[in-house]
Amino acid sequence: MAVSELFVKKLGVINVGVPLFYNDLLKQGVEVVNLEWKPPAGGNLQLIAALDQLDKAQDKVAEGNAEAFKRMNEAQPYLEGMGQAKEVIPGMGERMLLHAGPALGWARMSGPVRGAVLGAILYEGWADTPEEAEKMAASEGLITYSPCHEHDTVGPMAGLVSPSMPVFIIKNRTHGNVAYATMNEGLGKVLRFGAYSPEVLSRLKWMEQELYPTLKKGIELSGGIDLKSIIAQMLHMGDEAHNRNKSGTSMFFRIMAPLLLKTEVKRDVVRRCLEFIDSNDHFFLNLSMPTCKAVLDTAVGIPNSTLVTTMTRNGTDFGIRVAGTGRQWFTAPANYVEGLLFPGFTANDCNPDLGDSAITETSGIGGFAMAAAPAIAQFVGGSAADALQFSKQMYLITQGANSMYTIPALDFKGTATGIDVRKVIDLGILPIINTGIAHKEAGVGQVGAGLVRPPMECFEKALLALASNIH
Amino acid sequence: MAVSELFVKKLGVINVGVPLFYNDLLKQGVEVVNLEWKPPAGGNLQLIAALDQLDKAQDKVAEGNAEAFKRMNEAQPYLEGMGQAKEVIPGMGERMLLHAGPALGWARMSGPVRGAVLGAILYEGWADTPEEAEKMAASEGLITYSPCHEHDTVGPMAGLVSPSMPVFIIKNRTHGNVAYATMNEGLGKVLRFGAYSPEVLSRLKWMEQELYPTLKKGIELSGGIDLKSIIAQMLHMGDEAHNRNKSGTSMFFRIMAPLLLKTEVKRDVVRRCLEFIDSNDHFFLNLSMPTCKAVLDTAVGIPNSTLVTTMTRNGTDFGIRVAGTGRQWFTAPANYVEGLLFPGFTANDCNPDLGDSAITETSGIGGFAMAAAPAIAQFVGGSAADALQFSKQMYLITQGANSMYTIPALDFKGTATGIDVRKVIDLGILPIINTGIAHKEAGVGQVGAGLVRPPMECFEKALLALASNIH
């Protein structure tokens, strides 16, 4: 550019970093563009040192991450059967209750998780009244609490799994690992939001005594149902398989109805089971979640991999686990969800972030695939353009594009998959999760839905552990 | 701008109209923007005069179009029952065959329509061999041919309806009019593509003897199924309800399965019927089409309305009808479809544009809602961005945004609805139709899918008729 032009042309300003100058210039009517630059790792020297250490071992890290990503893409989870938790879930003890998120005892449990615990105790018949159940729940040692995630299991919201509950058995045919989840109860007053009224318990009993044996027989006749294929189709049918599961539920229904009619189960029972599934567009969520779990568990323990294998919340803490550090948890207090509340509720009614369902985002769907389900943007309080932006942003912090799950609105690009702790810290961009909001009191139920990000602290702790664990 | 700046700044060029200058400047490396300006009505003086006449009566035209658009939005088509064509379709004669598109006799019928006619004659038992059937089909007077559209009926591709065929009965609960369509046979060798082999005929017989009475009983128990609501949901689930009907078929299946189990129909029969629906993602097309027909028929005969009520093709001619000119047809030779052919086929195999299914576009879905079904873009040979562009372009030639059908990717804007003949002529923009491509020989079946526009001649004829018919 000729120097002379500087004096005849209007000048523009680009502000880099601190927005103070930008805001001042804006006030003065100057044409100014703000570049949101931040120093890596927010300028935290300890974290920068850890990033440097991982950078020096970048070949090893790259090898680990490539292997983890490859396994995630190659996993083929099939619905292969059903069983009761006590019969099939590894390490399921006699008086054990599994819950969502990282480990916590009764003392630190939030309202909906406590309510679900009471419901599970009553459901199992370990106590006859909520008061008795509460004494038992709070006692030292009468009940053992353990995270679903430590038993190859995932559960939405409170995520309670008790020994008698029937669970889906999802087997990854490529690598042989298995994942489990209960059946979805529907909306309204349900155990996963901490409700334990007689209607909740009798529904759970019906699910155990009628729905479970029926579906079990149908699934056995199916020869196995390819769940990744269903999820891939869902992403072309407006679902992101976390907060929208309508097409998934419909496809599962289409598969099951003819199978159930091939069993010996009575016609009226078959009809009631189909009506129950038809009444709940979220029925497939409890198949989507263990599919993701079966995919991600294939990466647990891969040396030097910085990819996240678990993101989950127990309503008190948020916990993540990373491939290279195996079964170690990195936790921090859970955030509150920002979103739209149902009429009559205020921010004061909301429980902190809750549930194992963030396994969907960890696996590249849910919030990461919101561009495939723009209707969800309305539900959580945004526009279709926001949904597109969230899905695009996630490519910045992930290993690559999913080989199976694609987004039509991004011209069938694979969803952002394999959250890399290094990228999260380096760029300061946290994974996006879309999620339901539970009332903070047991049993009130869902009060809204919205978006939430994990606490950065989980990723900071994980980064430091990864850096000191290169081998 | 100071004159001095003209000499220090780089100049850009905007070319308006004729692209000759634009192309020359491009070759010389000049920065140039081309504005695709065309004179109204392509400069045709007769058409411009007709536009002027309609412009002078613009209050009357606006009133007619507002009324037509209002009725389309207010129509509430419900699936209310089933019956055999001869019992329920108005004016269905004893040896009458209904076909897609505007009227035509045997002599001008294309291969797939002829094949379907032979199939229908054999199915009815009017002849025992294809040779006998052909003699009968070509004779003067043994068979009466009539357009589906003139009997409140629509049919995909050849659209053949013979007296014994069972049809869905769709009633518009707002205005009381009724529309009819046969059940979809599936893909592969099927009557609508002109196949008439024994397997095709025995499938049709099974549909008449087992599927029809079963579905009829289920539909009776339903109390009526709100089809506009299903289509509205489909647009949020990746379907545009013309070439993609997967979520619609799934939702219909979910509704029907429990109903069928409430009937007295034998369990194995129910299972076979459900398996048949499950085997064909296009099953819902034959419910989507009569829904659109029931909506559009409410506008037939509204004085001075320039909105299109019918677009359809018989494989030889394309025909349209317009609200203000009632039942009068405006026809021209049908175009060939541009798109993707299945492996092994060439352009030489393709039949011209065929079928009543363009009723979907006429009603604001199908090609007009492609932005809601980006997966269809791949199927017809384009990108998700193309799908978005097509849907946006259609607002330029329509009355307004549909009150019921919305597109998530356009932030839930209603689909472009109510094609205005004046706007089509004025802007030279034709409606976009996405469609299957039939082999030109009877019975080969579908050879591909693509995009097509109607011949401009249909709209030119309609405009002249409208201009001379203001009252």
C-alpha cells in the first residue's frame, strides 16, 4: 500500500485481547473489530508448563490419541439382551445402589439423587416407608453407593440402578466390552428426578414384571440391534440423541413391534408395552447413552492419550476421566445449567448439573451434534444458527470428525469427536452439553432444559495428571 | 465521495443484465459483480399486458389470494377411514382407470403409465394375459381413462387407481372436502412404475385382502389421525414428505401398531401388516399426498385468485390448475428430470416427469421444504446449502409462509406456500420439484431421483386465462 493512501482512506482498528480499548473506541464511534485473543491456558504458568511437557512428548500423545480415536470409530455396540442388574452388572453388590456421576455419599447428595435413593430402597423392599428408607440411606454401611460409570453402566439424571432393576445389555462387537442402562421411565414424576411416590414405584414394578420380560424376548429374536446405525440415522432425522430422541424411539419401536408379535407374550401385554414406548419420545435415550459408554470404554487406559472417556455429574460434582490416566477421576463442583425454565419455576428451583447423559457429548453427539437437531435449540433457548455454531466450535477441541455420525447441515461432516484435554486448556473452550434441569428438591421433576459447560478445573487437574504420566 | 478519491481508489464494476460485458471484464481480470437482471415476463409483451391487467385488478386478486391462502392454512385433513375406490371415489366408473397428471389416452401414454394400465386390467381380472390387456387398453371405449385429480384423488408416478383398489379416505375437518389415495406398494417392481409381473399383482391382491381390512379397522379405532400435525413434525425430523417419508412412516407405524392390537384381527396378520409398513420408508407418501390434495382443493374456484391448486404430470404432459380458473387445465410437454441415476442407467433410460406427487410442492412441502431435509439434497445430487437455497427461493413466488409447516434451519419460518402465477411469470422463477425418475419402459422401476421444474408454458397459459377472467 502506498503511504499516500493512508491519508485518503478511512482507517479501521483491530483490537487484540483486552476489550477495554475496544469498548472505548466503540463509544467514540470508531470502526473497530475485536479479536478475542487470550493467552494459552489463560496464562496459568503451571498449565503452560504441562502443555509444554505434553508437547515434547507429542509423538507419543499423537499415537495414543490416534489409537483412542480409531477404537471409538471402530466400536460396534449392539443391543444384545436384557437382564437384572444383580445378575449381569459386574461388581453389583447385594445392597448396592449405583448413581450418576463421580462417587459421593449420602451427606453430599443433592435433593433429586437422595429422592431416587429413597425410591430405590422402597422399590427393593429394603424399607417400607420413606422415613425408614431415609434412616437406612443415611446410615454408615447399610447401603453401598457406587458410580454407575465404575460398573460399565450409565444412567440419566440421578442414574439410580438397584439390584432388581432390569437393564439393557449392549455389547461392542468389535472389542467385546459391554455397557448397561436401565429402561427410560418417561417424563413427569419419575425416579431419575428423585420422585418416589407409589405411582413411581408401581410403574417401576410393572417395568420389571411385564415390560422387561417382553422386551427381553423380542431382543433375543432380533439377533442384536445395531445401535450406532440407529444413532447415525437419528442425526439425519432431527435428533441429537441426548435431549431429542424422537426418531430414535420411533425406529426402535418399528424394530420391536413385529419382533414382540413373534414371541409367545400375550397380545394385550405386547400392546401395553408398545403403548408405553410410544408414550415416551425419550425411550431411546437409555439406549443412546450405553452405546456411547460402550464406544468410549474402548479407549480407557490407552497410554498417553489425552482424549476424554467420561464426562458426568452427580448433582454436586462434575467428574471427567481421560484415556491416558485410566480410571482416575478429576472432579470439581458442578455448574448450574443456563436455559429455559418451565412456567412457574425460577433459577432458585434448579439443581446443579446432574446425570451420566453427558456421555453423549463425550462420544460426539448430544450438544456436539446440535446442528443436526435445530429443534433442540428452541427447547434450550437458542436459534438454529446457535446450534450450528456450537457444533462447529467443538471441532476446535476434538481429535477429529466421527466416521459414522454425520451432520446434514454441515454437508455431512462427521461430528466433532474425541475431546482433547490439551485443546480445551490451550484454547479455553469447554465442551458444550445440552441437558435437562432437575428441581433441587426430590421428586418435583424436570423444571427446564438448557446448556452447560463442565468446570475448567476438571480439565486442569486432568492435564497436570497427564503431563506427569507420560510413558 | 470526494472526486479525488476516484483517482486513488480501485474501481469496481457492476454489470446489469446481459452477461456479455460481465464475461469480457472477467477475462481481463477486472473486479466485477453481475446482477442477473431480466425484464419482467422475459420481455414477452402479451404476458406483460396480462400482468398489467391483473395489476389493475390488484385489490380483487389480493382478496382472492388472501382467501385461498387462509383456507389452505385452516384446512385440517384427518385420515378417517378406508374403502374400495368403486365404493368411495366420486365418479369412479365400472371400467374406469384413474391415472396421474392431466387427461391423456392410451395413444399418448408413456411406458410406465401403459405398464401400470396393463397391471390394473390384470389385477381387476378384466383380461387374463398382458396381450389381452393391451388390446383392451388400446381399444376405443372398453376402458375409460380419467385423471385422479378430477376425482379428488392423487397417485404417485403412474398413479393408477382401479375400481377394486383400497384407498385412504382423508377428510378436511374444517371445510368438509375429502381426498383419496391408494396405499404405497414399496420400492422395486411396483405398479406405479409400470410393473405388472405376477409378484406385483399378488402383492396388490394381498394389500386388498389382508392389509386393507386390517388398517381399516385400526383407523376406525383411532377416531381420525391428524395428518397435518404429522407432516409438521416430519419437517423437524429430516423429511420433506415427498422423497423422504421415513419419520412420517415411523410416526404412522407408532400410531397404528397399538391400534391394530386392539382389533380382532389375527396376531400373525397384524404382524405381517406391520412388517409390510416397516419395510417401506415411503409408506407415508400416500398419506402426505392426499393431505396436500385436501388442503389445496379448498381453494378451487376462488374468484380472481392467482394461486396454483394443482401441479401434476402424466409422463407426457405437465398440467397445472389455478384457484381463479377452477377446474381448467393448463398443460405443456413434461420436462426430463435432472439428477442422480442409479448405477447402470443413463439419461436415455429416463421417462419424462411423472406423477401426482408434485401436489406436495404445490402445498408448500416436498422441494419447497428441502431445507428441512438436507439428506434429500444428497439423494437428488446437491448439497445441504443447495437445499437451503431452493427453499429460500420459493418465497419469491409464493403468497406467504405456511402457518403449520416450519423449517428448523430457517429458524422455524413457515414453508413457502401458495404459488402465485403472477410472480412465477414476473420473475421467471419456476417452482422446484424433487422427484423420482421412472424408467421409460414399463416395469423397470425407478432409475434415479432429481430435480425438475414445470414448463413455463403452463404458467403463461394460466396467466392469460386469469387476466381474461377477472370478475
